[in-house]
Amino acid sequence: MIIGVGKGSHDLSFGIAGVGHGNGFNLLYNHLIVEIYEQGVSASCAFSVALGPKDINDGGTVLI
């Protein structure tokens, strides 16, 4: 699996935590959620992101 680290962005319109459009759209490999599903770790190929308020340092949540 290919994973990168982003330290900043400018005009980001899609893709977070390696879960952009994926293989066949804008990548030549599976993104994180598809890979977890195909390896049988998750029973469904779905995710949800709750970023939380911008003034709290606790961050957000990614539910797979």
C-alpha cells in the first residue's frame, strides 16, 4: 500500500487520508478503504469523516 504524509495543502477539493477517488479514477492503486475491504479487515467498503470544530486541538474522527 502506498501512503503519503501531507503537511499542508492549497485549494484541496478532494482526498483525505489516502481516500480520494482511487484506482481507475486518479490512481493506479487502491486507496486505504478499498485495501482494508479487499483484505477482509472490514465487511464493507465505506468510511465517514468528522473533522470537528476548527478551534479544538483534539482533531476529528475517521470511522471505517
